[in-house]
Amino acid sequence: QAEDLRQLNREKDEFLAIVSHDLRSPLNAISGAAQILREQVQDLKKPDLESYTAMIERNADRMLAIISHLLDIHRLENGKIHTHLSWFSLQDLLEQIRGDYQKRADEKEQRLVL
């Protein structure tokens, strides 16, 4: 039983590390875009402003979705909701991720590969 508790603790730690990473990524994107807006707001053209604010909105939505999923896990464990499977477009998801990070990669002269 002690080994089961250690295994459970390892799984919990792994889960928390994954969740922390998944929340930190969009938060970093939001922070980076906000910093650029703050520092360069006078120099940015309208399309750039729209791009940065759209990135902030998308990443805030991603964070809200992660938090909602965590709350759903809690409800599932307590038997308060039931699941249903649905299909989604992996290509659309990858394009959204590319849209979030391509501009930053370009600015750093980095190549983004998905």
C-alpha cells in the first residue's frame, strides 16, 4: 500500500507539472504580447495591434479552457457530469498554434516547425 501511495504521489506531481506547463505557455504569450504593446504602442500599426490583441484573446481563451477542463475533471470524479466524445480538426488546432507563435519566432529569427 505504501508503494501505491508513492505511485499516486508521482502521478499527481506529473499531472501538476503538465498543468503548470499548459497554463504557463499561454500566459507567456499573453505577457509577451502585452509587453510589446506597452513598449511599442506608439509605433505599432493597426494590423499589428490587432494581431497582438487577438493573440492575447486566443491565449486567454486557452487558459480558460484548461481551467474549465480541470473543473470538469473534478466534476467527473464526483459523478456530477458525463462525457461525450467529439471530433475536432487537428489541422485547425495546429494552424491556431502556428498563428499564436509564428510572429514571435519571426522576430527572433527562429523557424517554427509543427
